[in-house]
Amino acid sequence: MNKTLITTLMFAFLLLFIISPFATLASLMLLLLGAAFFFLLGNIFQAIIGSSDTDSNSSG
């Protein structure tokens, strides 16, 4: 499934690059923005809900 998704996205980006080069760059930047947003939400959720293993194992 993951390989199929990557192949489909690469085909779409290549097709956009042939039609309009800047449209491809804009869609890649939107993809990066979405990924960064999900990583940020994951880190905030992890900070609120749980702690790392090194924090819970410290004896200090």
C-alpha cells in the first residue's frame, strides 16, 4: 500500500511538472506543510499525554 501511494504521488507530481513547473513546487510545499503539521501535533500530543523513557527512569 505504501509503495502504491508513493508511486501515485510521484506520477502526479511528474505530470504537474510537465504541465506547470511551479504547480509541482507548490503542491510539494503543501505536502511538506501537511507533514510538518502532523509531526507537530504528534509531538504536542506526546508531550501532553506521556513522558519519554529516560525521564521516568531517572533516580534524581
